[in-house]
Amino acid sequence: MTQSKMQVVYCEDGLLHDPPIEMTLGQVKPYVESPKRLISIKKFIDEHPEFEVKKPNDYSLGPILDVHRKDYIDFLGSIYQEWVDSGLPKDICIGDTFSQRSFVGKLEDETIRKNACNSCGGKMGYYVGDVSTPFVQNTWRAAYSSAQVVLSAAHRLTEAIEARQSSDHNEAVYALCRPPGHHASDHMAAGYCFINNAAVVARFLQNYTLQDMNRAEKPYEFDLEAVRNGPFNKVRVSSGNGTQDIFYDDPSVFYISLHGAPDYPFFTGSAEEAGQGAGKGFNINIPLDPATTTDSIYLENLEGVLNKHSVINFDAQVVIVSMGLDTWFEDPIAGMQGLKDMNTYKKMGALIKTCTGTKHRPVLFVQEGGYTVEKLGHLAGSVLQGYLEQ
């Protein structure tokens, strides 16, 4: 059944995170993950009647703390003001010394954290993984908003599922959120990411019934806990090393990632990473060479994994798509040189609708990366239109 319209949850607070610079591969340059990305996608959404924009609600910190450590969330909310109060520059809060294994490998985490929390620089080195993830005055507000957008999208998706009361679930909702989240772990910001939206919403769908969501919901006003028993016990999530880390030993979440390699984050994402403990076999990485991957190679790999026996047998009840769009060949961060056909992105959306491992399941699209600003709206819109048109 073709879905005629798709709900899109969006909040302008996502525009507030706007650092002046970043450092990437030895270059200091304007911050690439800029608010212009959100503006580009929102413009496309507003120009196409098949999308219906909704405002987010607020579900408080409860669902966020189901994934992220409280000390980390406290850090996100306070580090900028601490930085300024320490006499450091107001225009940007950025780390430069990180807690690598050679520094701290024989110490207990409690000792490392205690030492780090004696200074702003130490906190940045403990809770942040790179120099491309700086903070400004409204970073926390934007990150909190981003999470509430995704939680609101999940709530709307759950409402649509219960209203339909059918096993043939073709419902889909798009969380147009920023900053992205898929590189963030439970206690570390990295790769432009602060709160791991996909992980938070996976747990939200597992822990909260529709009635729980209705009770937790309040108008979004940015003020700063939760309940459990959700109907979605088995969730499939795609893409992001932080997401992999969070669910690596969890058999209730099947993680799949297609990504460029070698590339950021450099230390993870290999094909042999299959999960551990109870989660072994529920983690699939498909590293693709950005220099040689073409439209057809990418689509073949996507279709292959979504029709893989292990994915089909998992029988996910909901699909969460971390929608990274930095695969486009012109992308300044991670473009794959052979992905040059915009129609490929429509085919990506279509495959999510039609492949055996994902069809007849509700889908939550969560916006992640993609840095070709002038084309980002068309890239995102093409994936969503490809899904809708099937």
C-alpha cells in the first residue's frame, strides 16, 4: 500500500548549534555541520505537498538517560558555561587532549573521570572524542531539541501503527533533526554528534507503550524523568559507530551499517565486528571504498544485506534508518566518488520499503550526516520519495 503523505517532525532550535570553526585532518575550516544543512532539507520539504510538518513535543530527559550516562548528560548541559566561567574563549569550546589508552589504560574509569573533572580541558578530553565536535552557547539546547524531535516522530509513528491495527505496516515518519547523533556513544560526543538519537529512540520504542508516551508528552519549551513496557521488543537500526557501541552486546537490536572505509572514525566499522556476548551475530558492517563504490555497488550491497537470512529471521518490529547522506560524490567529508545519480537515493528508499528484511514494517527515518548543502534537500527528499512511491 502506498503512503500518500509522510509526517515530518522539525524544530527550529536545531539551527542554534553554530560553531565558527572545526579542525579536520590538519585543517582549520568553517564548521561543516552547519545550520544551512537543516535549512536546505526544510526548504525541500516545504515545497513538496507529500510531506506534512509537525512540531515536536517534550519527553524530558528520561528517554535520553535510558541510553546515556547521567554524568555525560550533565557535562553536555554545563560545559560551555564552565568553559566561559574559567576565562576561556566565548566563541568556541573545543578539546585538544584526549583520554587515549596509552594515557589511562591501566586506570579504573572512576579514577580517570575524577582526574578529568578537575578542569574544563580534562572534561573535554574525557567526554569528547575529537576536535570536530566543539560546543557553543546553545549546543545543549540544539542537541536536546534534536532528541525530542526524534522521540516525537517515534510517538507519531506508534500512533499511526495502533490506528491502522494491521500486520502490513507501511507507516513511516521522518525526524528532521540536528545535530546528528550516530557517532555519539553512551558517554562521548564525537563526529558532530552529542546525543545518539537513533539509540535513544530505539530504547524509547522498546520501553514505552503508546499510553506511556501520551503520559510523558508535554509541549516543547526547552525545560529540563520515565516509564517502560513498550511493544517493540526487536528493533533494527542502521549506521553509526556510536550506535554500534551502545548495542554491541544487545540481541534485541540488529545493527547494520554501510559506510565508507577507510574513513572516520578509523578505529571501528570492519566486517569482522559482529557483536559480542548475547549480541553476537546481530551486528553487520559493510565497509565500502569511497574511491571505487558506484551507484550500482552501493545498491547491490544495500539490497543484499536487507535480504540477508539473519536480517529476515530477526523479524524486526520497527526499522530505524540513520539517514546519512554524505555518500554523494560531491560531499566535502566522505563522498563516494561513484555515487553520482540522484535516482540512486530514490532507489535506497524503495529498497527499505520492498526488501524482505524491512518490508511491511514501520520505518522511522532519522536525519544524520550529509554536507553538500546545496543538494542536501534533494538527497533527503529523494530517499523519502523513493519510499513513498512504492
